Amino acid sequence: MFFSPSAQDERNSVVYNSLTMDSKTLNVLEYPKIIERLAAFCDFSASMDLARSLEPTNSYDLALARLAETTEARRLLSVQDAGIGAAHDIRPQADLAARGGVLDPQGLMDVKSTLISCRDLKKTFEKKTDEYPRLAQIAFGLPDTHGLVDAITRIVSERGEVLDSASPKLADIRRNLRTAHDRLMSKLQKYVTDSRTVSMLQDAIITQRDGRYVIPLRAEFKGKIKSIVHDQSSSGATLFVEPLPIVEANNQIRELQLAERDEERRILAELSAQIGEHATELKYGVENLAVLDLAFAKAKYAEELKASEPVLHQMDHGSSRTGKDTPVNHPPSSINLLHARHPLLDPQTVVPTDFDPRPGTRAVVITGPNTGGKTVTLKTIGLLVLMVQSGLHVPAQSGSELPCFDSVYADIGDEQSIEQSLSTFSGHITNIIRILKKADSRSLVILDELGAGTDPQEGAALARAILAHLLERGITSLVATHYPELKTFAHSTEGVVNASLEFDIKTLRPTYKLTIGLPGRSNALLIAQRLGLDEKLVTAARAEVNPADLRADKLLDDIRKERNRTSREREKLEKARARLEAQTRELEGRLEKIEDERRETIAKARAEGELEVAVLKRNIESLKSQLRKAHQPLDAIKAIEQKMEKIEEKVEAPVERRRTADDGQRSSMVGGQSSLRLGDKVAVVSIGREGVVTALSANDAEVQIGSLRVRARLTDLVRRGQDMRDEKPETGEKKRVTSNETSSTRRSSPAASPGIELNLRGKLVDEGLDELERYLERAFSAGLLFVRIIHGKGTGRMREAVRNALKDSPYVSSFEEPKENEGGAGVTVAIIAKG
């Protein structure tokens, strides 16, 4: 069928997700707000509906596929503008046409623009299947045009009007209509210009009433002109009359207008029937287009958030989905978020959170002051889990890791309900009971202020019992609390870690920085003291506190200070290392540029020397010829020739790239047997030509082939007399060594070479361009470095067409016009893009 697997996955996932993702949790974590922001990036109604129906999936494979679509779309949008263009949701038009209905011109224009968008997108991805496999798979599910675009263009104008050329009959009707109209206007014009009748008119104009042309007669002249009254003004002073002599002309126009309407409807009905034949494909195409547009929308939203793709892990199988958990003895898949930000908060002011508990952690207990950011931290983690399982990139640093949970449950906020007579505590407990019944070891449970809203001693005991129960069932849990008993429990229980949000005592403000491994402090006495509470009262309160607790607080404060000092030093070292690496890269780049300039300068000088040597050779040959004719000895000439040979050796000496400290060995192993050296005779396998190595770099070499110099990858070279012994001549061509006949260091053999020249002279432009495209594809597959396209000079049309095609070709990185002695304007040298 024409429905792509990706679009089918999206359709199925709605049903699949509704069984697993808790709707109350989605609202608590503000997931619908994320979806609305995502929908705002969609370009048409079908993708907006798809975005609004998007829910997190618990299918690991589907989540990975969704993430891949987003990543591919971001990569595509980073290099070119892409989108669905002027597409519309044409499913209603397709349904109407399938039922035998007639589409109006605007509906046909919507079908046309949608099919054009589908055609353009398919063309975009045809040659980029390897780069964007997921998006290409969706694009291949878009409908073909089936000639509908041309048919609509032939019948409907850009302004949405049926064209005269839509049918010969329509053209004839409209031609007669124009003639009849001109004849009628001519007759009516006499009434508004004749001095005998113009004075009887309210205005010297021709107007219409009920589709018939009339003139405005003043009421007092009624009967002066024999006519039919069609209307009168609100004041009754003007009558709109149709003179009897033009009744027949008006009738003729009306008849032609009805004939025009019927012919237009017949034409539109035929065209609608053609669309109806492909209605199913068009509807499926719109759904694929919506999936594609949703991928682009996710990419645009990710760019706005400055988000990145996290590493998604499959949850460990520790329980069945029946709710009956088995003990989990293996370490869970951990949440690891780096510089995570809440996607709904202002990115300029939000403080990033690092959440990276040690491996094997099942529960994290977060403590800290009120308004310190505990709830925001919990919501950030929960919302990012939902986003990644929806295929969205998350606002966190690259390298963040998240498990793919089967379900997510959250109890956050005030659950007080007057209607249900529930207190805050009762509301929370009711929700927690529901969560405990549904959650299993593949779930994430988030509990804010666990046990709050009741007696502190009983609340702490209840909170500890619930947390212990979650751990026993192997459920990943995030808990925020003020109870010190939970801090102690987290410190002494395996798989549980403390975390805290820092508070700046000097400014009396929270820093919103999360610290894993240390519990939070209440800081109540210090805050009261800084706010001006009587020192005697503070001292008295401190005396009531257990001295062991005071010592523990002092120790925690010292540990926190030492950790902060270490963190600052580490940040300084990281910045220094980054600066050093940047400087090193800059210096290496400068040295590389200088070396390139040096070699280029020497190469230019050598080329000039070669030219001078060639001229000198010709002069010597001419002189020798003259001496022979004159029967003179050639001894003096021989001495000059010997000196010239020495000069020629110097001129032809290869320009070797100078080695730097980081270059290591520049010579590379070829054919897995011996190192390649300057001056070695080699064969360039991809083009089947032999030459001499004149320059070497880390990955490629410069080879002199006759008067032509080419750069070739080292893996494309075979040394003559050594590795080429595996090749046997066959009908004048060299047999390419297969990958099985060479060592593992050589790449597998490329496709057969089409040769380095393509001659298009004498061909038509369209014929030549088709042949050029096929040739470039073969040259790219064969791994050629460059090709010569011979198009001749002539009128220049072929040259211009060839170079325009090279600009758009994905197989060509650049092209240039060679020197005059190498073909000049009649030849274009194209540099093949690297595979």
C-alpha cells in the first residue's frame, strides 16, 4: 500500500500508548503544554492533529525510530530549507471526489499544491536515502501525481478560475458570450449617451439586477421608455429597467452563462472523478505528509530549545506487566542528565540541573528549603522522560542518558478537593494508592513532599514505609521531602542516594543547584539569625537541638564547601584545557595553510620551469635539424642536452609535504605489503591508469599520469611490480584486484570505472544531461577523483546546461574550466564528491 511503516507506527502507537501512559501524570508534568508548542511548528492541520495526539510510547524500538526521525530532520534542516511547502489536508476533497462529488476550483488547487509538495519531497529524498533513511522511508509513501498536477494546471488558473482552454466547447461558449456581451453593451450605451434618453436617467450608467443588464430610469419618466422593471431604489425615485429592444440580447447572454456553468461543472466533474480514482492513495499520502511534517516540527522545536538527542536505554526486564513484581537483583538503567533545563522555563534565567546518581541507584531522596527548586527538578526529570519517549530531543547536554520506561506516575502539587471532601493529605494518599496498584519495576514514580500534610512523626513513618515498598518492588523512584528520617534512610539503604538543593546563606536565596550524594540542611536557625531574630532566642533554640545533629550539619557544611571548591577548580582546568586545545587546533591549521601555500608556490614555479624546458627542447630539436641539413657536427648540442636533462630532473623533482610533530609516518601501507614512497610507480585502480607518486600526505597521494597530475586516495593505489602482480591483462585492460585478494587494510573494490572523460559533443541538451547524470553516478560509485566533460564551445548552450547540472549534482563537490591548452571553454573538469 502507499502508507509508510513510520506513519503506520504513529497510528498504532496512539492505541498502544493509551494503555500505559497515565493521563493524570501527563497533565501534572505539563506534557500537554509541550505538545501545544510542538503543534505550533507544524505547517498544516493534519500534522497539527497528529502532534496533538502524540503520546509517549513504551516501545523502545518505536521511541528510537521517533528520535531518529527528529535527528535526521534536524540534520537536513541544518543544510537546506525543507518542508511540506503549500500542502493542505486534502482528505475531505479526496472523500468527496471518491463519492462522485464535484470539487470546486479552490479544492482542485489545494490538491495540486499538495501533490507538488509530495513530488518535491520525494525528489529530495530519492538521492539521499543513505543519509536520511527514516525520512526517505516516509517520503516513499507519498502519492505519485498520476498526471493530476498537469490536468489541474491545464484546467484551472492560478487565480482559481476555469481556463478557456479547458475544453473546445467552453472556449466556444465564452467566445460567443463575449461577442453577445459586447453587442448588448453597444445597444445599452445608446440609451446612456443619446440626448433624448439621457435626461430621463438618474445616472448615465449600466448596471445589473438579478443577472440582467439594466439602466436607472427616473420614476417620473416611467413608460417613456418601453421596458421591463426589475427593481427600484429604496426611495422609489429610481427604477431599474430593461428596455424591450435588449431583452433578447439579455436572454442570449443568460443562456450562454448557463451553458458556461454547465460546461465548467462537466469539466470539474471529470477532473474530480480522476482524483476520486486515487482517493485512497491521496488520503494515505496526507497521513505520511503529516508524519514528515511532524518530524520537521520536532526538529524546529529542538532547535528553539537548543536541545540534544539523549542516549535511550532499554529497561531491564525485572517484572511482568501484570503488576506482580519479582525481586530485582541486577542494576537498573540509570537516569543521567547533564545541564538539563525545564523546557517551559525561560532558557536565559533557568539554572541547568545535573542529575547523575551512581550506577545501581533505584531511588533518589531530594531535600532542601521551600522554593528551592525541588518540585521543578522533579518535573524536569519526569517531563524529559516523557519527551524522549515521544521522539523529542531534550534540553540537556549531549551525552545525557535515559531509560525507556513502561509508564510514568507522578504525585505533585496540592491534591485538596472540596467536592470530594478530601484534605491535602487525603488527596495525596489517594493518588499514591492508585500509583502503587499500577506501577511495576519498569515504571518511574515521582513523589513530591511524600508524607506531608499530617503529623510529622506519622508522616515520616508513612513516607519511609512507602519508599521501602517501592524499593522492594524494584521501582525507580524520585522523592522530595523535608523529613530528616528519610535522609537517614537514604544514607543507610543500598540503592538509595540523598540529593539536595543548595541555599546561599549570605543572600538568603536558593541557588537551584542540585548536589547528588549530600542531604539538604534546613538552615532555619541561620536564616532566622540573619533576618534579625534576637540572638538569645537563636542561642536558646540551638541548645534544644541535639548536639549530634549540629555536628552533622557542620560536617555537611564543610563537605559541601570542599566539594564546591573542587568543582570550581575542575571548571578552571576544563576551561584551560579547552583553550589549549583551541590554540593547538588554530596553530595546526595555520601550519597546514602555510605548507599548502609553500607547495602551491613551488608547484607553480615547477610548472613554469616545465614549460621553459619544453620550449628549450623544441628549440634544440629545431637547431639539430638545421645542423643536420648543414652537415655540421652535433657535439656542442649534446653537451647542452646533458645540462638540460639535469635541469629537467630538478624541475620534475616531487614536492614533498613537510612533516610535523603530529604527522607521524606519512608513508602508508598499500596492498598490505610495503610502504609507498615518493617516486614509486603505481596504478590508480579506479581509473585504470599508471603514474608516478610525486607527493604524499596522510590519506592520499599526488600521482603524475603523463602530463596530468591527480590526487588519489592511498587505498586506491597499487604499486607496480609488487601488488599489481595479482592483476593479469585482459583485452588491453587491467583486472581490478578484489577485496579478497588484498589485505584487510585495503577497501573493497569500487564499481567499474566509466573512464575519466565524457564526450557530449553533437548531442541535444536534454539527451546530454541524462547521459551526464548517469555518468556522474557511475563515476562516484567507482571512486573517481575527477572527470572531464567535453561539451565543445559552439553556442554555449550545452556548456551552460552542463555547469548548471554540476552545481546541483550531489556527486560533484566543485568544477572548473581547464587551461586553454587542455580544452579551455570546451571542457569542464568536475571534482567528484567524497563518498
